[in-house]
Amino acid sequence: CSSDLCRRRTLVAIGTHDLDTIAGPFTYTARPPSDIKFKPLNQSVELTAKEMMDFYRADSHLKHYLHIIENKPVYPVIYDSNGVVLSMPPIINGDHSKISLNTRNVFIECTATDLTKAKIALDILVTMFSEYCEKPFTVEAAEVIYPNGKTCILPELPYRKELVSTDVINKHVGICETPASVARLLTRMYLKTQVAEDGQHLEIEIPPTRADIIHACDIVEDAAIAYGFNNIEMTIPKTYTIANQFPLNKLTELLRQDLAAAGFTEALTFALCSEEDIASKLCVDISVTKAVHIANPKTAEFQVARTTLLPGLLKTIAANKKMPLPMKLFEISDIVVKDSTKDVGARNYRHLCAVYYNKNPGFEVIHGLLDRIMQLLNVQPGKENGYSIKAAGDAAFFPGRCAEIFAGSKSFGKLGVLHPDVITKFDLTMPCSALEITIEPFL
């Protein structure tokens, strides 16, 4: 629940307390770190919030959550009516109200940045705890009063009804069961089901513990699980379809074969890289790269999605310095850049990148490879309807040794001799020429 629904406490934090050790009403507020002081769970001394951050930085479990509030001017905290700290969400509870074997009354609090997720987490937690109450499946609700005076009673524990056709379930799963049989299958999945009056539809009661049931297709899936995927009879589809390769992938495969025939070796590098690889090592600022950043990266090597294929090939050469010269590598893969017009905020471009590493720069080799690629794509040289190159400036390339490639009036790549500073930053010692283009315009 913590890692999936609560997204590692960034959406919801949960706390459980011994109600007999605290007194309501409880106040959820925010205070400066220096004003918060209490004894953390399972600790013997009181610490301020700032001291806790330093203390738990070495904790293998809690260190992953410190970043959520660490740099904020105020920290969230929950007090009881006597000023006793219950918890400092989403980091840790107070030791005063911890649950023990002698606990008889449990107080559950959920704090969140997403109200819907908070209600789901609270409903699931409350229903699980209620199973072990003195009177099973009972719970005492609490009144929540917001700063604007709005009040609500939680948990809500909502039940709702869904009406699904038996034919729909049979068709999508690929079975032929009676409505009564399907009702038994769904009831096994904790979805209380009965056959409707028309004899064809099913009335399904969705309990608060099944927040994953959002649409009718989720009910169909549960029926399939209860029936058993291995028990579904395999049949040949009644319709005939012929699969076609995705055009962009087909073009990619054709180019791979011909680049290999031209004497270049294909490399497959990681789609993630460090900020240095696409920014400072290529003598550009990270802000102009439109890079998609990874939240809380596990290692410095995988901080962003690559915006160019060039760093990956240069790192490949650096790792294979003992190989005989010249080294001629290429890669055709996707790069990722931010794009506010897309629903996910980013988009992929299929790039082709090639490098030539030798004692001499070999610009003519890379230029010849460009001509061969254009020949394969049936694009003739020419400024109007073909391709052309024009001198350009790029911090990653040697001054006067960089050209931008145009198809008509649209730029689709660059080629040139890499700047000595770039070569040095990638731990290389010899000249290197590079070519990188977008192949999607040629579909």
C-alpha cells in the first residue's frame, strides 16, 4: 500500500496510535522545524525536527522519505489536546502513542496531498483492523473539521452497485457460463453478486476494500481470475488479421543493416544517463536540453532520459580503448525531450548517431556515411527538394568544423568534428567525428 497507492508516502502517510495514551480533539498543523520537538518512535530522547532529519539520514528505511519535507520552511505535525505530538507525517510517529500488546483502542490517522487516495487508504486500513475488534467489523467514525469550517465524517466506507451483462463477461473472457455461475465466481472475489430480475444481468456490490474496481472491465478481469486463466479453452479467432511491422521500426531495421554493411559497428546504450553527459560534457546548459528528469534517481549515472545518442557512443568508445583503431560505431534509438503538447509531457524521437574515432578526425568518413544514408533514403543532394549542409555553430563541435543538415528548409541533424574539450571530458585522447540525425521525417 505504501509503495503503490501512497507512492512511497508522497501522496498518503498513515499513522496508528494507542488512543488511551492521547486525548482529542487532535490538531493537524504545520510548524517551523525548530518549533517541533518530541521523542520519535522507539527512541529514548527528544529531538527537534531538524535533529531528526540529520539522525534519520543514515537510517536505511526512513532516509528515502526525508526529501518530501526536508527543504520546506514548515513541517506537518499532529498534536493532541494536551500538546502531545502524535506524528510528524510523512516521516515518523511519536513514541508516546505507540501501539503495544496492551493496546485496546487504536486511533488511525491518514494525512495526504490527495484526498481520494487518503480515503481509499483509510477505508482499507480500517476494514482490516475492524476484523479484530471486540465486536468484529465495527468502527467508530471521527469528525474532521477543516480551517474553512467544512466538516465531514470519516471513514466513509462507501458501498456501490454495478450492473454488468453476463454476455459481456462471457464474450470478453472467452467462456460460456450461466449468470448464476458467474455470480458465484465474482462472489469468490469478494464482490457480492446476485442475478438481476431479467435473468441476464448481474447486480454486483463493490465493497470499500475494492477500490481497484473502477470500470466494468475490472469486474470482467476478476471473473477471469476466479474462473482460472488455464481453464479458458483456447480457440482460433473468427477473424483473420495480418500483422505489419511499425513503419518507423521497419525503416530502423533497414538502416541498421546498411550501416553495418558500411563498416560501422552497432552499439546499444542506456536510455538514461547523468546530467553531465548531456549537458556540461557537451558544453551546454542543462536548462536548454529539455531533458526529462528522473525523480529520486538511485544513481548519478541515471538522472535524466537522454536527449542525444552521442554521449552513449563516446562512453562506449572510452570503455573499449584497447580495441584496434579506427573505431566506427553507430546507434539508432529513441531520445526523449519535454513536450507540453503531449498528454505525458514528453515525446520520443528516433535518432541515428554515428561516430568515427581515429588518429585523424575522419570528417570525410562521416560525411560519406551521411551521403550513403541519404542515398538509401532516396533523397538527392539539393537545396530545394533534396538535402544540403550548411556551416553552423555548436559548442560540442570544433569551431569551423560543424555543419547543420537540411532537408529542404528543415534541419534534421548535425555532423562535424568534436571539440577537444568534449573529447577530454569523456576520457578520450584522439580526434572524433560525429553525425546525429532524426530519421522520422523520411518515413
